[in-house]
Amino acid sequence: MEFMSTTQSEQATQVADGEKGWSVDDRCLNCNIARQIAPGMIGFKEGGEYGGLSTVIRQPETEADVELMYLAAHACPTRSVHPPADRWDEDSDPYPLALDEDETVFLCGHASPQTYGATSYLLRRPDGTAMMIDTPRWRPALARRYEQKVGRITDVLITHLDHVAHARKYADAFKARLWIHEGDLHSLPSADHIIRGTEPVEIGPGVIAHPFPGHTAGSTLFIADEKFCFTGDAFFWSNSQQTLEVAHSVVYDSIKTLAESVARGAEELTFEWVLPGHGDLHHLPADEMRERMRGLGRRAATYPAEPIDYGAVRY
């Protein structure tokens, strides 16, 4: 699924030349978020399938293109994506942005360099409250904006240890419960709700934490309503491979353990949306998603342990 295709404007109005001065500066850290939001316009600076920094490979041609470029710019963790003449219109920031038609899941935007540009989400619940999954950059104004849009945020859910930045600040701002698995607790010792062991834990009605070790010892999936699966860095949709994939070159715990988690999850978990921290999101019917998980489990079992190499991730 093309990133943001459910929310893009359908306008095909041609843009003026003044909208065609977009650029990406050299602070880019190759987190992939801008490339996934604006594919075909932002791509690899050095070419090739993997690795390399981002650059503008095509200027926007329609108003819908311009919207995507602003989405990328307001998500970029290093603020490396620049509009023409650095002109930031007051209404150019759409976040938080509803992902699905029912407005259950929202993209936070405003990724943080301290989480390597991880995507974070808001999950609205039927009772009018909401949860935050991983965190964007910390800004008090963003905290206020998120609650104004989705309702009172009761829980901040952290998928694993390298997405903990700003978690305490957001939890305190929201007066929310802060969750992490005990395997990664050393990275967030101030967490006040600890997921322990390997059994699922109910966070709230319809929201279940599933321990999923491998990427890190405390990696955890959060599944809402057997529909939305927030995966952190456990697995993601790969546009280059057109299927589910794990970041086999960025594993801090054990690729063998991760493969076992995927194989077990393929049989035990039900969901339709994969919503990762890094890599693309995707929507498939639950039975097809299960088959993709089974295939990933078989492939991951063949991946050898290897040194950390961010540039080798098959986004």
C-alpha cells in the first residue's frame, strides 16, 4: 500500500514553478521516513536499493504531491526536508493525521532523532480516550495538540528500548500510564507499568500487549481490536520486497529468537494492519497477513547473525 494513500488529496491541480524548489539537506540520517511518505519524489541520494541518504529525485507536480512533501517535511526527524525558500505555511502541518476511515489510528508525525526517526501513533478508543504508541519529538505544544485531536491519552506504550526517548515527558504531560517490557526496562526505569514474561497482557479493552523478543529482549507488539498491530522494529512492510520483513541486519538480541517469535506470532496473532516504527505500513485481510507472517517466519529462520548495519535494511 502506498504510504498515506487513504488520506491523500485527489486533486490533480498542477502546481506553479514556485512550488518546485524542494530540497533535502545533508543532516539526513537515512531513517527512511521521508522516502516512505513521498515515494517517487524523495529517494536515495546515492542510488541503489538499500542505504544512502535521501534527496529530492522529482519535484512535486500536483497539489497532492505538495501535500505529501509537507507530510514528509513535518515528519522528518532532522528537519532536513525543505519547501521552496523554506516557506512553512501555517496550515501546512496536518499532524496528527487519521490513517483509517474510522479515525481509529493517527500518525503523530514529528519524528525524533533520538528514536532514529521512528514513526509513532495515536490509537483512539471507543470510550473517547486514546493511547500513544512510541513517541514523537517532545514539544508541549504537540502534547496539547494530540489530546485536542484524539481525546484524553491514558497510556503511553513503548515497543522496545530504542524508542523510549520522550516517553516519560509525554506520560507526565498526559498523566498517563507508561508501559514497557521488563526485558528493556533498563532503558526506561521510570516506567510505572511493566509487562513481564511471555504471555499476552491486556492494556485496556481490545488492546493486548504481546511480548515478541528478538529485535531486543523486551520487544513487544501492541494489537488493537485484532486489526491494528503496532510492531516497533520487530517487523515491517518492505516496499522493495513487497512483503513483510525483519531488519535482519539490525538485531540487538537474537535473530534466532526473532524468527521464533515471528513463527509463533503467525499462528497466534490476528491483525490486518502492520504499523511499524521503521519501514512502511500496510493493510491486508487478516488471513493474507497471516500467510505473509508464515512466509516471513520461514525466511527469517535462514537469516544468519550479522553485525549491525543500518544501511542494509531492506526497506
